Amino acid sequence: MKVRILTVGNKMPSWVQTGFDEYFKRIQPMLSTEIVEIAAAKRAKNPSDANLAQYREQEGQAILAAHNAASREQLWVLDVKGKMISTEGLADKLADGMQQGDDIALVIGGADGVSPAVLAKADAKLSLSALTLPHPLVRVVLMEQLYRAMSINNNHPYHRGN
């Protein structure tokens, strides 16, 4: 199984890259992981609601183009309105995906969210928190949670939960 993180935006601050890289390096022996950065739509200084919808659609088209739907790659979208998932729940979901032989594309949307087209194609809509998190921070949190979930699945002592 392979997990690809499809994320809108690039040129992250160094602290984001450092945190992401640490967990990315740790997870590789347990789970093949790749990051695919998608360019954010060019934004106006004072965008209207119509502009924001246009940005989401443009980024959504790029996300769907990067998704390997034909190759049994499930599309899991992180969304504030998605199903709240625990670390143990994520571990179970990853284990199920591994048993089915599916790859997974995990989507981190842009600053203005994810397009309705991407949400409509999603196999799962998940939320990491009831809090609104900036998408650069989500990269680090998601990578750490993937590592923690795989630690659970591999009986590694990193996770000290219940």
C-alpha cells in the first residue's frame, strides 16, 4: 500500500518542512508515503465569494487530476465537516486499506477549503480536529498521525495510548 498526500500549496515555512520531514523519514519503513504539492490558485487582494469558489474549483481540478482513480487509489479528503477520527480509528482504516490492497490519496485543501467536486468524489471525508487548523500545520499533524497509526499497527512503542 502507498499513501500519497495531495496538498495545495508549496514553499512551506522551515518549521513545517522540518516537522513534516521528521515523521516522513520515520514512516517509510512501515508505509510508502509520498507528498504531491499542488499549486495554489492565484488570489486577488480582496477576493469576493465568487472568487473564493473559483479558487476552490481550480485547485479541485488539479487535485482530481493528480488522483489515480483508475489504480484503486482511494480518495480521503480532510475537511472540517468530515467525520472526526481518532488515532486508533485511523490505524484501523489504514489496516483495512492494506488488507484490501488499495492505495490512498489523502487531500489537504487550500486556504479556502476543498471544492464540491473533490468532496463528491471522496471515498472518505475525515476531520483531524474540531479546531480550524492552518493547512501548513495540518501537513505536520497528518504526517505525525500517520506515523502514530502505523506504529499502533506495527506494535511499535511510539504510541502510548489506551
